[in-house]
Amino acid sequence: MGPTSHQAGAAGRALTADRPDSVRNVVLVGPSGAGKTTLVEALALTAGAVNRAGRVEDGGTVSDYDEIEQRRQRSVQLSLVPVEWAGIKINILDTPGYADFVGELRAGLRAADAALFVVSASDGIDGATRMVWDECEAVGMPRAIVVTHLEAARSDYSQMASVCGEIFGADDPDAVIPLYLPLLAAPGPDGHSPVTGLLGLLSRRVYDYSSGARAERDPDPGELALIDEARSRLIEGIIAESEDETLMDRYLGGEDIDVKTLIDDLERAVARGTFHPVLMAAPAAEGARQGLGTVELLELITGGFPTPAERAPLTVTAPDGSPRPDVVCDPSGPLLAEVVKTSSDPYVGRVSLVRVFSGTLRPEETVHVSGHGLEDRGHEDHDVDERIGALTSPFGKQQRTLGTCIAGDLACVAKLTRAETGDTLSAKDAPLLMEPWAMPEPLLPLAIEAHSKADEDKLSQGLARLVAEDPTMRLEQNPHTHQLVLWSLGEAHQDVALERLRTRYGVQVDPVPHKVSLRETFGAKATGRGRHVKQSGGHGQFAICEIEVEPLPPGSGIEFVDKVVGGAVPRQFIPSVEKGVRAQAARGVAAGYPLVDVRITLLDGKAHSVDSSDAAFQTAGALALREAAAQTPVHLLEPVAELDVVVPDEYVGPVMSDLAGRRGRVVGTEQAEPGRTRVRAEVPEIEIGRYAVDLRSVSHGTGRFGRGYARHEPMPPHLADKVREQAEKGTPLT
């Protein structure tokens, strides 16, 4: 693309937009280490938004400014960096590349209208990035590719561009083509030729960055030969996507197509999501004013990526589910916005990053906050009216005040105390609801306990805030194990959550072994006699009962049957016996786990006219059940989960082998989608505590799975013996 004049975004002021076509929302996607954050800082420098690479007025960075990110040297949250170029406000959404924080990526995709895939020239393209590309393709999101790490000794832009064409253009190779070739300097001592500029294929111009700023010139004969060699394929790819059906015939007939026509067709094809150009970029060298390729990227974003007004109308409903007319991007239309990220500020409280899809959001107005369809994430439905606080535009740690936020733009909203990530904001007199976006299910459990009494007092509030901010985290109070369990996407996700809990909310917790809900049942019929007789002056205690216990089919629970004849146990004490045996069953009879699937029959007993009591017969019932358990084998039952694993075809074998090593039974396989297979298996829950981590390793980050409870079934004897040994030592199996 040719040069475009630009107006740099002035540092220190909030960038505002007065119409949707003056906004571009772009999300950066790519694996961890690909250079997304570095690219954001380079774009901000070129746009004049920072005073030197990545730095704002307070000396901080525009992205990865969170203390946790700085300590870990890794992006762990979605960051918004607004810049201005050619009079267009560009909202750059920087996302983490690590799989544990895919929820932040999903939020960025929801808020954006186009995606810029960042790939490293030295590291290639991983499976997870391919999956995100396919997801964007499925919904028609416009995309472009930028190749980074050109300075690496083993980097090769041309080779990487070819790889991008093979992977991202598998269905249409002519839709993924470079717009530029690298301008190479003389090889260094290591034989590597550094990239110092770009050769424009359409403009036939050279853009030289070797001086620290972009300089434009005509190509020399050797450079022109390289340009013309690659130019034909690019032109044919653009013409193939042109709406002018005569253009290809004219081109093949030898007509020289005007460059402006080609650029216009290119930009329209990019905005439609049918053509995906490949570009390159590198950060600015020390003292340089512009990073290599950053001007060209900004030109593509402003000229080729769609405006919010080009987004398809949104389907909405009323909070009760009744249909409402589709909503388009119109600043004067009905208010419709969505909370794409929630965070907490120690001074202003909860801050919501909001994408406005319709209408205009104004500070200090009352809006309707609606959250529905989030039950699977542990969020209850809620509909409330709230008065919002100030509107601001984030820039690093700074928050710059905004007067309004129109349809198509993003802003931070303060004081929405009930709003959670995924909630819809609308007018209080015309409430609307957007369907929440798909989020991965957190499947890695972490059992936690408060570190001290002071932490215990603050624990519930801190955890509630944590879960409200992150919909990929779920909190569970397990009714069977009585543990407080935090479910997350991975170990790094867990670590960041606990660090935030400690540093942001002042709550220290201790991880404890996660327990599974084992059960006990009788292996055969047995009888037991409970005798509770004590005489210690005054009223004594007297109760005797005889019971028979027999196993029942799985899922039967506990049945209590009264077969006492002749009043051997007075009628008023029969419920006492039942209460006693049920209480003992809940405590377990062998290893401390609840007893299930048995019928307990009261056959006989004895009572005393003075010394018998409710408490005495409860104790006798419990003793009788324990004695019966000592007369027969007691089986331990373990929970079995149904796993639904979806992986690329090449990983089916390793996944099935891994499941077999976990005592799993594969019950079926089927084609899930092109190139991917669904494996359905039943696996003991004890064996899959870390499966969220292990599947990622086995499938190189390309697998996903769901789980559900199937049933309890007998545990193998050698493992059951181990459980009993641990129970005797006071360390239940985890």
C-alpha cells in the first residue's frame, strides 16, 4: 500500500471519536513470545502516543503495566491501547498468548472488529494459533498477519510468509499473500542479513527504515526485479476478490491496472474478510522514531480493517428472552453495550471495560445491567439499574477522562458495582440482552483454605470479586468433600488468581490436596447388633437393636426398613435407630467415606422403661451398623467421569494411550469436524485431576475436553487398600 499522511495522537489527552467510521477496533492474536506487546508499543511510538518506545508520561508502559505482568514478564490480561492515525482512533487490544489466559483472548475477540495475527519468523505457528484462525474464519472476522522477530539469526521472512500461506490459506492460497518484501542489508559476521526496510509490491516503492525513520525512494534495478517477480501473484489475488468481474479479463489482456484501483479492491477484500495480507514489523532501534513496518501496519488498519458500522446487525432479546429488533451501530440508536473485562482499582473500585455497540454512553447516567446465561460460569442471573461513574480511556496505568463513548468505541466505566464480565448495559426504560460469548470451561481444580482467621473473614468477598472479574474461573463449595474449590484453566491461571487475591484483596490462602467424593458400600449381606448399656447413677442409658444390611443396585441410596414385631423396640425409638444408622452411614464405616446403596432392616431389639432414650437408640443404631460392616467386605466406590475429548486427528493415538494409562475406557470415537476427532471415554475422577494440563501437553495445545459425572463404581482392590491405609493415617486419598 502506498504512503498515507497521518495525524499523530497527542500524548497526554484522551482520544475521542465522534462517529463510528472514525474508529477501528483490532485485537492482536498470537502465541506467547511472538512479540504482540512489543508490537503494540512500537505502533504507539509511531503514532506519537508515547515519548519513547513503550513509555508514557509517568514512565510506565502502555501494555503489560500490571505488577503481576511485570514480575512474570508475560501478559496475563487484556489491555486496551488507543492511538490515533490519519484522524482515525485505533483501539488496539493486546491479548495474552499463553493458553491459561484464553478467556482474555475471547474478550478481545468479542470487543474487536478485526484481528491481527502476530507470528514469529523464528518460532513458526503453533496449533493453538491455527485454532483461533479457524474460529475467526468461521465467523468471517477480517484478519491480517504480521511477521515479527526479523532480527533473529535464523529468521527468514520469505519462508515464514510461505508458511503463513500454507497454514492460514489452506482453503484459498491466493488469499494469504505478502504486501511487501524485505529490504535486506549486507550479511553480518553470522551470515544473517538484517531487514532494514520494505519493498512495496503494489506501489513499486522502497520504504527504508535504516535511518530510524521511514524514508521513501524509487527501487534500484535489482530491487525492481524482485518486486515485479512477486507483484503478479499479489495482483491476481486481489483481482480474484474484486467486485469488478471485468478486472481479471482486463489484467490478463495486458492492461496495466491503476494502483489506486488495486488498493481500493485490496482494502475492500480485507474488510470483508476474504483477503488476508501478510506484513512484517520490528520495534524501533534505540533513538529511532519509528519501528520497521509500523507505518504500513497503521495504514492497513485504518484503510483496510472495517469500521464498527460495517459490523453485521446484532441479535438481541429482552432480559426475559422475548425477541427485540436487531441492533445496528448507530450513536443515536438504543443504548447497547457489553462489559468485556472487569477489574478492580484500589482507589475507584470496580472498573468495567465496555464496548458500545449502539447508542451513546454518558457519565453519571443510569443504565440497566443485565446478566443472563452465565449460570455455567457460577454467576446468578441479575437485572439491576445502576448509575455509572466517570468514563475514561485507559493508557497504561493512566485513565484519561472521556465526555462520551459513542457506538463502535470502547471506554472504561467506573462504579458499576454489580456488573460482571459478559453483562449487557442498556437503557433502563428499554432493557436489552446480548447472548454471552463462548468461554472455555475451567477444568483444573484447586482446593484452598484461608491462611488465618483474618483471611477467613475476607475470603468470600475476595473470591466473589475474583470470579466476577474472570468468567473462566469458577468457585465451588463441594457438598460432598466440604472443600472450597477454585476451578481454573491451568496452573499459571491459578498462580495469577492467588497472587491477585493476596495483593489486590489482601487475602492469603493455602492450597490443600483436592479430594474426590469416594463412597462405601457393602459387598454382601451382614447382620449387626448394637448394644448401648450404661449405668452411672441416676438415669442410665439402655438400647439394643439388631439390624440386617444388604447391598442394593447402584444409585439406590440408603433404605431403612422396620420389621420389628411385638414391640421389642418401642415405636417412638424406631426413628431414633434410623437416625443413628443414617448418621453413621454419612460418616462411613471403613475409610471415612459415606455409605451408599444398602438396605438397613431393623429386626429386633430391647428397651428399658426408664433408661431408654432417643440418644441411646441413635448410638445403638450406629454401633449395629459398624458391627455389620466388620462382618463383610466393604467396597470403596470411586466417581467415574465421562470425558468428551476433541483433538486433531494426528493426536488421537497419543490421547487414547494416555487415557488407557489413567484406567480409562474409550467408549467411542467420531469425526467432530474436518481434521478433528471426538474421543468419548469413561475415566475415574482420581486420574484426571490434572487432565487440563496433561491434555495440553499431549496435544501440543490443540485439544479440548468436557467432563461430566457418570456414576460411582468399585475401586480396584489394591487402590482401595491404599485408601484405607491413608485413612488410618488421617490422609484421605486425593
